[in-house]
Amino acid sequence: MTIFLKRKSRHQKKLHFMQKNGSNIWIQVKLSRINYQCTDALLKAFADIVDEVRTKKERFRCESRLKAQLEERSRQLRDKERMAAIGETAVMIGHDLRNPLQAIVNTAYLARRKVEESLAEANLDKLGLISDLVAIEKQSLYMNKIVCNLLDYSRPLNPDMMDLCLPTIISDTLASMNIPENIEIRIEMEESITVRGDPIMIVRVLINIISNAIQAMPEGGMLNFSMSSTEKDVILAIKDTGPGIPLEVKNKIFHPLITTKAKGMGMGLAVCKRLLEAMDGDIRIVSEKCRGTIAEIKIPIAIGQ
């Protein structure tokens, strides 16, 4: 038997069927016009292509996943390059601003003390010089805090680890800060708890957390310090009675430049996390709307504690 196929006389199509059990069947149908014994005829050929279709679908899914991963890696690389550029800029600006800022802070402090000593007894501060100097000193300290945050976030960290009495550091930090009269401080912890960390870094973390808590309670409230421990770490919980952190911000709270405040750069918590991680610690934020915010700070416990 001889079959002669005419040119361009082939046609093929993929058909999809679903069986009663829910499984899919793919069949490829090939139709060809032929001349058989001087008579036009149609030759039909059927082939099961389930494995071929499944392979193509799996290849497509793999390619889609790889494409998504590549796009995500590219985005992360762009973000890292952007943050690296920000970090380099922050270091340059920070070093250039730190010295004159510190000079302004010191000068304002000394000038305020001189004015207080000269005018307080005679009650001659009719022009409000003391209050003006206090305002200058306060704003200078705030600018210095921004510079310190930028430098802490961008520069390499080499903590000087030592054993520290955490309750003492908390008390000293609170004493050095301007706590509003409408904020009640409550400390509930053992006085003998000792941690291992860098004292300067721990103070920087405490100042940022306490400052955030105070700013979250402009009408007043309570700032509570409590402590628990595990075999390896001490967990310091700092709780405020503010309005809580909005849900849309909570998941990005440790990202730089993320803030709920009208004033500030949003570097505080990002700096806290970086400082604590450099000391093998960590920080977690627990917050509910209208129920305040808790900052849980994890610090390695001192050896032999």
C-alpha cells in the first residue's frame, strides 16, 4: 500500500478532556489529507501528550518562579546599593556636623548657666534669655541625636562587651533624660540582674526607646520597665500607654526612614535593632491599637549570672 501526502495538507490540534475522577487528559490529534488508491481520504492520528503538557507547565512554573526570584534579587540589590549610598553620605555628613553641633550644645549649656547665675538672684530675666537658651540647647541636642542615629546605622560596629548591671544603667539613663512631669515611671525588676554588652550601645538603645515612648504619650501616661530571663538572655520589656502603632507601619517598623511621627527621620528603631544585633541581642515590638506599645529588648545574660 502506497500513501501519498499532499503538501500543506496536515493539521494538528491539542484537545483537553476531564475524566469523572477529576484528572485531566491531553490528546494531540493530527489530521492529514491523503490519496489512497486514487481516492481522497482523511488520516487521523491520536497521541497521548499528558506527560508533554505536564512537563511544559512545570517548565513554565519554574521559569516564572525564577523570573520572580531574579526580580526580587534585583530589587534587593538596588535597595542595598541605595542604602549603601545613603550610608556613605550619612557618615560624611555626620562627621562634618558632629563637632560644630557638640560645640553649640556645650556653648548653649555654659551660656545658660552664666545667665542663670547672673540674673536669677536679681530677677532680671525679663527678656526670657534663659528660656531661649534652653530652647537652643534642646534643639541642638535633638540635631545631635539625628546625627548619632545616622552614624550608628551606617558605620561598622565593634561593641566593647563587658558585664553590666542593667537596672543601674536604666536608672542612670532616666536620670540623664528630661522626663515630662505627666509621665509616671515604674520599674519592676531585680537589682542584681547583670547582662553582657557594650554600655554605650545599651544606653543609645534605651534613649531611643524611651524617647519614642514619651513622644507617644503627649498627654501623659505610664512608662513601665519589667524584666524576665532565659538561660542565655535577659528580656527587658519597656511598655508605654500610648495609642499603639498603626497596622500598616508595624511590619516595617525596623526599616530606616519609617516613622509615625510628624517630626523625625524614623531611624531610631532601625538603629536599636542594629546595635542590639551587634551585641548578639535583638528587639521585638508588640503593639495593639489603644493598648500601648511594648519594646522587648533581648540582651545576653552575663556569664555566671
